[in-house]
Amino acid sequence: MRILFAGSPVIAVPALESIAAMGGGGEDFVLAGLLTRADSPKGRSGKPEPTECAAAAQRFSIPLLKPEKLDSAARGQTAALKPDLLVCFAYGKIFSAQFLSLFPLGGINIHPSLLPRYRGATPIPAAIINRETVTGITIQRIAAEMDSGDILVQETVPLSGRETTASLSETMAKKAAELLPAALRGIAGGTLRAQPQDHRAATYCSRIKKEDGLIDWNRSAAEIDAQIRAFNPWPLSWTMHGETPLFILKAEALENTAGSENTLTGSRAIVGRILGKDKKKGILIQTGEGILAVSELQYQTKKALEWQAFLNGARNFMGAKLGAVN
């Protein structure tokens, strides 16, 4: 079986490597090539750099396809590889029926959610921000409607409530690499049976924008904590200290304030107000419901600091009110 892998970001690299290892292990599977996004400017230099998948694929000596569009030229390059199956994980483009017709065995997609829940581009942060207790990973057939294809393999992943998008993405990347070989063997042997999704139960998640990271202190401490974890590593959650943007990098809802030093004892609760500090948890901030303990934060253009080091250099911080300047 000749496989064309379509993927771009780092989350897809272990799955790519697992296919390459199957061929190297003597099985009748060949990684025929990689379809990935075109090189794009990165870092301060703005120099175009390859995707993480493209960088990883260089050691496999396989053809790299980086088309701007999946047009006739891209279809010609793909057909020349004579692939049997398309395997996709976070490629970043929609496949037309014309493109999928190039694969005699069709295409499969790896999606990091328990489909039909969280169809769309951001299932990992969506599960975190909605404070799910479980999520999962699904290998499905590629269908015309996004993430609606029949399910081939699905596995549940429990959540502790402290995951970030960065840490959960690592978990999903490893899980995909573990599940994919058996799925490919099942497809090759004709033993893998697909199950239709319950489309009535489908939920969707939308793309995240940079401005979504703005913290609304009127929300509860638990909701803000979930947002901070969901938006790590991008776009990060932020607020304003006076006229200076301030990123909140690590925090948690404080359930018990016993032993905390509240410098504003007896004051009226004002959302966004910095109340004091907890020796173990960090800086205490009033929210619309409960107190948020912040343990790592960063002024824009400055380096990220643990809360104690931050307070050593932050003037007029205690007692200040965070949020937009009125």
C-alpha cells in the first residue's frame, strides 16, 4: 500500500513517523510522499521556513509536495506518486472530490476529538475551554462535509482539568501514532469496519483569533483558568495593567483562601482587582465568581516570570485593577 501523508504542524509528526516505520519494518506499506503547506515566514527574521512535518520528512528521502492550491498541477504531482491511500492529520486545506479520486482506497483523517463532538479546526482548545472531563481521538473516512465521515477507530482520553493545548496536543500526537498502524493494517486487510456518525449529535468549534485571548474578568475564575490553558501556546490570554498589555500564562481557580495574604481585606469586590498573594499559589485576582491565583505572567516585550520574581519588579501592582483603561 502506497500512502500519501498530508500534514503540516508538529502534532502530525509522530503519525508521519509511524507510517515511515511500518515500511522500514518490512511490512508492505510505503510512505510515498508528504503533502504539506507551503513554506511560510517565521520568527523575527521573517524568513520562510518549512512546516514541522516537512522538516521531519527530510530524513525519510520522500517527495515533498507544497502546493499553494490543490489545483490541476498539484493533482498531477500527486498522481505521479501513484498513491493508494491518503492519510491526513492537520493538513490545513479542504480536499475536493476530484483530488480524492486520485486514491483508489480513498482517504482517512485523524481528528483529536470524540466525533461527532467538536468538528472543526480547534477541537483541542475547545475541549479545554469547555472544561470537558474526557476527550479522545478519531480516525475517520474523509467525506465531503468536514469531519463527517464514518468512524474507523476511536479512543477516549480522560482529562485531569490541568491540560493546556500544548500538553494535550502532545498526548494526541502520541495517541495518533499508536492507533494509526493498526488502522492501516485493517484497511489493507479489509477487516476494519466503519461506523456512521450520529450527525444529530454533532457540535462544532471555530478558528481562534488573537483577540479571543482578551480576559473578561466578569467571568468566573474557573472559566478564566480554562481559557488560559486553552490558549496556551497561542494566542495566549491577556489583560491590561494600566496601559501595558499583560499576559497571564499560568493560573488556577483558588478553592480555599485560607493562609492567603489579602491586602484588601474588607474592601468591596471589584472584578480584575489584585487582592494579594498566596504563598503557594501566587497572585490573587478577583473575578466575577471566585478568585484566580496566577503563578506565571509576562508584560508585553518582557520575559515570562514566576509570580514572585514578577512582583519584585512590578511597581504599583498590588491593589491595581486589571482590564481595559476607562
